Amino acid sequence: MTESKAMILGCGGLALTDEERALYRAERPWGFILFARNVHERNQLVDLVADMRDCVGRSDAPVLIDQEGGRVQRIKPPLAPKYPPASVIGSLYEASADEGLRAAWLMGRLHAGDLSSFGINVNCIPVLDVPVEHGHDVIGNRAFARDPDAVIQLGRAMVDGLTAGGVQPVMKHMPGHGGALVDSHLQLPVVDTPVDALEKRDFAPFAAFSDLPMGMTAHIVFSAIDKDNPATSSAVVVKEIIRDKLGFDGLLMSDDLSMKALSGDFGTKTDAIFRAGCDVVLHCNGSMQEMTQVCAHTPVLRDAAAERAARVMSLFGASEWADMAALRTEFDGLVAESMSHV
């Protein structure tokens, strides 16, 4: 673990270029992330995942993906079935808590079965954000519900299903993206909600999941806590809120560095994220020019960050057997009616 740099990188296409391989071998990212642009057919995806790991000489290197369901599903039919957004599961839960919780577990377990067949071992779920009325749709139906307690219950069931299948979760977006009124992919949201209200709504699900191995930050300014810096690059938010108040001691990664919410060049952004106390930076778009800057400013994993990364690595590999066809039939039956309204 001491030989890995504290970063997760993407790539540009369906197969690694010679330039990408050379960068990975020289810079030794801890992990990788995949997007729809990297997915074409089964053998291609399996080969890409294996090639990434071969570059860093670690057969269990983390390979992440955002496979939520709904509009955020990187692997689509026919390679993976179409899954509903989390709000459909939330609607089921509202009608029947037992059915909603079962559907959440099943969805997590089915995701794990799909992803592990390609060698992917990390899914960036659950979305634990609690959207506000009139908030931006960047979260929207990606969230389970507007009730923090429902988000907690459904998120836990989904995590349990995912980990039963040997895939590890990344909760997002800490300490809460639901109050954003603009899209952080395009501009920096500022949330003016008082701290006591944030604690009851936005922070509550993340506090309940402080035991998870990985979390992802939000590119949002919480003006009541730090009016000058988004959570990702705010030492106050990372140390006083995420670490102390929420009690999270897992591996904390930034959201994507290439999102427009963060200002400055990529070296400046990378430096700010590590100064704030994040363990790992995430760069997704595969731009070689940007990745080169990120690499130049990323340290080797060390101290507490290295220990957290090692804990994540120790969790890979264990999967409980399941009759996947039977689970899929059960899941489809539970969500069929709700899906017809999506």
C-alpha cells in the first residue's frame, strides 16, 4: 500500500492507450474509475479492468463505477439490466416498508453480481443525500426519499445487499448534497442552511453510516460552516464535521476534480483537497493533461490514509452464494409497477 499514490484515475476510451499505461505504471494510482465511455461489450470491459490492474501490479486494485440505476447507470443493457432510480425504491418503502427494504437489498445484491462478473469491486452507492423541495435535480430521483430516516433504512439495506455480493460501497456526497440549488458539475452550489437544520436532515444519514469503509465528498459550500471553501477542500468541514461530528473514519475521497464547482488549475485543486484532509483525490474524465497535473501534486498514501486504504483492501473477495436468477425475478416483481411510472 505504501507504493500507491493517493488517487483514483479514469481513462479515455474502451482500451488503455500506451500513454495511459505508461502513466499508470509510473504514478501507481491506488484505484481506477469507469464510465459509460469505457463500456462496449463484455470481453472488452473485462480486459480493460484487468489491464488497469496489471499496470499497477495489484490484482485486487479498486475499480470503481457509478452503477446507481436510473439516469446514473454506466453499464447498460444488454451487459446489465436497466435498474430503477433510488426514488422508486423509496416509493415502495412508503407503501410497504418490508417490500421497500427487500427491494433495496435485492438491488444491491444484483448490482454486486453484475459488477463482480466484470472484475469491478467498488460501486459508488448509496446516495445518502436528502433532497429539499425545489432543489436542483442533480440529485433528484437519485435519492431514496426526503425523509432522513427512510434514507437511512433503505441505504443500509442496499449496502448489505452489495457487500453480500463482495462489492464495497462508497457513500455520497458527504456531508450532504440535497440542499444544492445548482448542479455542482457546472457551478459551485452554496447552501445557507443553519447548522442545526443540516444536522437533522443532511448530516443524519452520513452519521448513521459512519462505519462504512469509503465516502465521497460534496463540492458544496456550507456557508454556516465555511463560507469560503466547498466541503471537498474545507479543513473545517472535513475535520470538524465529517471526521468529528459524523464520526467517519473510513477512506474519504473527493468527488471528481474535473467538475466545474472547483476553481483553479488541477495542481491547485489537488493541493487544496489534501490540505483539507481528504485521503484520496478522484479524477474521472481521462484527460491526460489533467491527470499529469494531478499526479504531480498527489502524495503516496501514508499514515492514517494508508491504514484506511488497507482496511478497504481487506474487505475485498468475500461473496455469499445466491441464486441470482431467482433474486432478479423477485426484484422485477417488486418494482414492475413502480417502474411503469418512471
